[in-house]
Amino acid sequence: MVKNKAAIDVNIEGLGIRTVTHSAIGKDGRPTCSYKLPSREDRKWWEAHRGEFVKLKLLNIEEKS
């Protein structure tokens, strides 16, 4: 459902609405299946809550640009 999409809008409980984008381009030139949060502060929050249950709601999936 989200494979190879440009961006995904999600509502993360405790953090709010964020747009996640591909984290890297793979060695073969294609986007990886991993996505990253937009800011360093968001990533720190995510790390602090690693291993906890966090409610995540899918809001929108942006097709390739």
C-alpha cells in the first residue's frame, strides 16, 4: 500500500501530524522501503518512545512526484 510512494502523512499520538519521506535511495537507485520523520526533534522523540505502543493513524499517501 505504501511501497514506492513519495510521502505519507500520519498522525502520531503524542507527536501530531507529520509527513514522512523516504529515508534513502538504495544501491540500485530505487527508494528504500524505509521512511523518516521530518525533523531531528521528531526522531529524538521517536527514539525516546522506542519499544512503546504508539498509536499511528494513516492520513494520506502521496504518489510518486
